[in-house]
Amino acid sequence: MADVKVDLKKCEGAGVCAEVCPMKVYDMVDVGGKKKAQPTRAEDCIMCMACVNSCPAGAITVE
């Protein structure tokens, strides 16, 4: 299973990861009054790296 992590300090809330993920791993959730990406369905990740490659802030890692 993939280990999907979002660095909330780096995440700008652009939502690109949620848009490009074919498995719908991410939800945009409220964190301290700002929308941030959360890998709520990490178990569904197929490690395509679309999220990693498209995140403008470089906030996502998948191992």
C-alpha cells in the first residue's frame, strides 16, 4: 500500500491533486480556516504520481 503524505505547511490549497487523481484519493478539508488536501483514501492510491507531479507547492510525497 502506498504511503501518501501532504505537508500541510507547504500545501497552498490549490486542489490540483484532487482534480488529477484518477482514484480520488484526496479531499479538500478545512485546516485552520484554509482548505488543504488530505489523502482520505490513501489505500486506493495506485502510485501514478499525478498528484506529486502536479502539486505547485511540492507538498505531496508518495512512497
